Amino acid sequence: MTFDAKARIAQLRTEIERHNYRYYVLDDPSIPDAEFDKLFRELQALEAQHPELLIPDSPTQRVGGKPLKSFAEVQHRTPMLSLNNAFSEEEVRAFDARIREALGAAEVKYAVEPKFDGLAITLTYRDGVFVQGATRGDGNTGEDVTENLRTVRAIPLHLSEPVADVEVRGEVLMFKRDFARLNDEQRARGEKEFANPRNAAAGSLRQLDSRITASRRLSFFAYGIGLCEGAVLPARHDQQLVLLRRWGMPVAQQRRVVQGVEGLLGYYREIGAQRAGLPFDIDGVVYKVNDTALQQQLGFVSRAPRWAIAHKFPAEEAMTVLLDIEVQVGRTGALTPVARLAPVFVGGVTVTNATLHNEDEIRRKDVRIGDTVIVRRAGDVIPEVARVAVGKRPHDAREFVMPERCPVCGSHVARLADEAVWRCTGGLFCPAQRKQALLHFASRRALNVEGLGDKLVEQLVDAHLVDTPADLYKLELPALADLERMGEKSALNLLHAIEHGKRTTLARFIYALGIRNAGEATAKDLAQHFGSLDNLLAADAASLQQVRDVGPVVAQSIVDFLAEAHNREVIAQLRASGVHWPEHGQRQMTELPFSGKTFVLTGTLAAMSRDEAREKLEALGAKVSGSVSKKTDYVVAGAEAGSKLDKAQELGVVVLDEQQFMALLNE
Ligand code: IVH
């Protein structure tokens, strides 16, 4: 009897997957939905009767599971890059000219695709089985959203071929019809509607409860391959997309191969004309040099490939009335004039505020209160006032005057000679700056205190429960639970999240401090270079400028920040309350054995995982990179090393086998 059930289960799984493939990849379903549901329920029933036959990649396992406490971090083995943008025909012509010049070619073939307006993700398959899915994050580190992605039916749980190890790159999005349906449901339940499909997709993917993700219909399109071992990749991008499709991945139907810049521009016009009728949102098209050998030759500039570009559709614009100009105070005290607008629908959302950037911009555009203005919104960017419809100016339109005192704390405002912005001089005395500093401290890339959002920070600061980040660690349950809209459970959750954030990294801690001009990348460089907080605290401007990419301006910002007794006090309190991170001893990184050396790891090591090898190397001061270039010092080649080994040999980079690598580590 078990034998029959087993056979039927296998048959049902194959059949259901075949229908999924027809539906999502071929866009050509062969049975009605009701028929599909029947097969699905039969499989569910059989699996319930025979739990021993249940496997994690059964199509029934797409319903979501136990909620998570938080998302784990995932280090991308090959970085997830971004694309440079072109907004005009000239910029596209310049892109093509650069490529032709670099390659010495008369004309280049390009693979062209829609630019999906969703969220970039990476999917890892081992031996053909889906094992992990992650968001892009900062390009190097993303969030593990495997459980949520399992519920997305367009993502195959296994590939049609048992490829040893492959990363599929693509975009999660929500179709327009599914977005409309979701908002209908939200409205019916009296819950908040989403502004656009992109936000709905993002909100659904970042759910700790995968059952919620399962209830939202997300879709997926693959557009590339990251690392790949155990399969020979074809030499052209268009062929790689065909391969992805054969493996079971949905890829855009609208993809083409075109010749030369006229081909690019023709495609842009063609897709522009189709845009409104497409079932999903796109915000432009992407052009990629089709030949992957030429791609390699062209390489990368910082975070984006030289061989690809996104040609964006023009930002959407709408006209409305500027009711008032208010001044907002940011984390660094910058005063930003913000236009309050009569609500207007633009680029898929209703806009009531738009940035005016700074005083000079207001003068340059001659914006006055009462004017009719053109508001512009491009993709995810904050809406801005583009220009004034001067002909519509009422006679009582008023000019804007920058206040002399901070609208929040009343301190004087000052403008440095070389800056466009006015700043409040109140520092952390200013509640607005305090609130922003706290939000920054708790943000995802800093100490990642889940649940500490603007409303709560507002309450905490206004109730004088929290003045500085260090005060977060002094919060107690009764006072917290007493806050409006809080309650015991949320208060406990918050305390847990605060506690959880205590274990961090030096780079995150430095970033969390919110030092002006010291963003995430600088914080990482500082942590790498100094290895310990005490080393950083002892640094002067000259030693700070030894750090990669730190110039006099950044160095001075750091010195100023650390010279402030108040800031030192907060740092001391944070440490005293148990915020901690692993440190590389008290030695300076410049003295570490592999400082300044770049390694690339490829293939499988017998003695340790690649992540472990990376950690060991980084602890010794090395930089571990995902791709081989002339700047690479060593390539460590484990078993079944692939194209990176070829590249290393081609460039004459030193290659170490595992034995040599272990010997080097032990030295
Ligand atoms: S390729 C190395 N292709 O655009 C190139 N990206 O600004 C990596 N995107 O994060 C990207 N559609 O989320 C590529 N057809 C497409 C795309 C696409 C949308 C997004 C992707 C990426 C962002 C880059």
C-alpha cells in the first residue's frame, strides 16, 4: 500500500511541477486553476497520511512555516552589483562608444531586457536543490529569506539538472493584477494599502512570518548567474538565459539580442510603447554586452559593470499647488526645506511632500509658496519639486525665508562657507537630531534593532526616556509598556531586539555612531584598518588618512566627533552596557600578516568551508574578493575550481592549492 502511495505522490509532484513550469516559465497553462488545485489537494492529503514521505522540496511545502525571530545574514559569495544609469540617448551613445573603444570593435552585440521594478535576490541551488535565497542588502551581505522565497511558486524548488553549486540572480516582483487584488483585500480588512507593486513585493518578502508571504502572490524573473560550479556556462548572455529557462527559471519574454546603438535605442522605444500593457512594472531597460568573454575584458568600476547599463524611463511628473514650505532637521543638523503639496498622484503613489534640497535650489528654481509646481518622482527616489509653472503664479505668492533658528530646538543655524546647507548648531541638544541619531543607530545596517521605528523613537525622546543611544540599554519594561500603543508584549519584543543588537561587529558599531561623512563603507575600512575600537579612539587625523579612501575631510569629521567629550561618554556607556564585537587583538591592522593582500577563494576546500577560510583570512588582515583581477595577490584553488582559476592563470596571479594555503595560514 505504501508503495502505491509513494508512486502516486511522485507522480503528483512531477505533474504539479510540470504545470508550474508551464504556468510560470512558459506562460502557457494547460489546465484550469481548479484542476490544478485538485491535484494539489490530493498530494497534500497523501502527504498527511504518509508523513514519512514528505520532503522539503515537495510543491506542497510552499505554504510557509513557523515565524522567524529575525533574518540571518548571508555573505554573498559573488557580490551583487548594481547598474549605472542612462537617462538620455546621448548617455546611451556614450556608453556604446566607450565599449567600442575599449574593445576596439566597430559594432557590438547586446543582450537587452526589461528592467524589472522589484527587488534583487540571489538563489542558491546545490546539486540542483534550492537551499538558500537572500536579498541583495549592501551587495556583499544580504538577508536570508529562504523560507519566504520557498513560497514563491515561480521559483523552482529544484532545477531540471543537478548542478553542483549555482547562484541564480533575479528579481522578485508582484504582477499588477496580484497587487490590485492584494490591495482590495487589504481595504476589505481595513488594513493599510500598498503604494505600488514594488512596495507590496518588498513588504511581502521581508515578512518574518513566511505564511504571510505565502498568502501574497509574488513572482520572479531570473536575469543572470552568479557563481556556478558543476555546469559549463555558455559563452553568451542570451544563451545563459536560455539555460536558466531550461533549468526551470522564468526569464523575461521581452528579451532580445540587438546590434549596435541603433539596436539599443530601437528596443528602448519598443518596450516603452509596450510598458503600460505589460503585466508587471518596469522602470527602464537593461543593455548588456552579450559575449561574456568581452564582459570579462571590460570588467567593473567600483560596484557596477562597465559592460552593462540601465536605460531608465523618464521620471514621471505631475502638477500641483505648493501649500507651504517647512524645514526639517536631519541627523547631522542639516535643515532641509520640504514642500507641502496638495496631494497628487505621480509615479504610482500619492505625494504630499517633496524635497526642495536646500536654499540655493529654491532660489535657482525661484519656487514660492502658493506656486503651481511640477513634482517629479523617479522609481524609489524621494519626490522633488522640478520646476515652477510661472504663468500660474498667484499675485500673493510668498518667498521662502530660511529661519535663523532651528525650528525644533531654537539653536542658531549656521552655514559653512563651502556648504550648500544650513545646519542647526544644537548638536545632540536638539531633539530632532537626537531622534535621527537614534533611528540611525538602530537601523538595519547599524545595530539592527528591529521594531525601533520613527513613531517609537519620537515617543521615547519626547517622554525623556531616551536621550542618547546608550539610554536604550537602560530602558525598563514598566516604563516602556506604559507608552501609548505599546503594551507589555511589544515592550518585551523591543527589549529583546535591543539586547539582540548588543552582539555586533566593529564596522557596524562605528557606522551606528553616525559620524558625519563616515558611511558604511568608511566604517568597514576603519574597522579593517584599526582592528579595535581603542586603536580608532587613539587615532589622529594623520593616522586616519592612512586608511583606504579616507581623505582630510573625512578624517577631520572623525577627529571632531571623537574630540567631543559627550560622544566619548556615550561610547563608554555603550561598551559598559555590554555592546560588544570580536576584535583583532589590540594590534594595528597594518601590522597583520596579510594586510593589503587580496585573496580570491574558488573551488571546495577539504579542511574548511569557504566562509571559514574567508573569516580566517580577514582576521589576518586580508581582503577576500569575489573576482580575480590584476590586483589579486593570491587565488586559493580548492577541488573543482572553475573559471576563476583560468582567469588567475591568464593574469599570472599566484595560485595556491589547499596544502600550500594551509601552510601559509599556519605560518
Ligand atoms: S543585471 C551585473 N538585469 O537593477 C548586473 N538587473 O541597478 C547586475 N534589475 O540590483 C544586474 N532588472 O535589482 C539586471 N534585467 C535586469 C534587471 C536588473 C532589474 C535590477 C537589479 C539590480 C538593479 C541594478
